Amino acid sequence: MNNDLHRKLQALTSPHVHYLMQSKWCEMETDCKSQDEIAYCAVDSKKCRNVRGLFETVRKALKFPYPRITNWHAFDECLADMEWMEQYRGWVLVFLDAEQLLPRDTEALKVLIDTFESIGQEWSEPRDIGLEHAELPRSFHFVFSVGDEAQECRFATLGISALE
């Protein structure tokens, strides 16, 4: 696995949202899944063609302990919690075939990107969890895997940087 890419996905610094060519993800996938410290979770973007599908598919991928996510606030709260996956030092959520993600809802995609960057930043800082206890910072990255033939990647036009 490309050690530089792996380091970037463990970093506590911004950006926390990236795009990556599908062929590069295929090269990395096996090595990523063998990591014990970082949870790599894949999302089938074909199931995320609308916001409801997005919430449900991410809920299943990250094993949210809640039966339904019905709005952006609840989605954000689940991402900000993650106590059911606290055994990991960090998380990477990979959207496969990301061109299929919210294809007709650019505004929702912008909200999603902002939510992900905010969550990544929030997790990168120590958290006060009560009397004399603080939780160590953790990495949380979000990767949009796009086809290699994509000429003008819509994620780049939205200000997302390539993971290289």
C-alpha cells in the first residue's frame, strides 16, 4: 500500500474529505481492510441517489445503533458519536462509484461535504467527556472514489482535493 496515502488517511489535519480515482482505491483496498487501528467502511453510492438512501446506506456501513436517520441533524449527531466503534483510532468512509452519489442534488452534496469536513475536524481535537477524562483525537476521513475516465470530476469542482 502507498504509505503516503495511508498516512494521509490517519492524519488529524484537514482536509478530511477527498476524492480518489477508482483504480487507486482498488490498489489500496486489500491493504486498507487489513488495518486493525483504522476502520475502513465502504458505501455503495448507487444506493445513495437521494438523501434518504444516503442516510440509510451510511447508517448500515458504519453500523449506527439507531434504526433510522431522518434528517441532517441526526446524521451529524451519529457521526459525532461513534461510541459503538470506539475500538478504532480512526475511521475512513469510502464512497464507491461516487459519481452516483446524489446525482441530481448538488445542494445536498454540498451539505454532505460540509458535514464531513466539520465532523473530521471535530474528531481531530481532544474531546472532554466529563470529570477528569478526555478522549484522544481520532482521524475521520471521507473518500469519494470516482471512475478513472471522469474528465471533470464534480468533487474537484466543489473544492475537494484529490488524494494522491
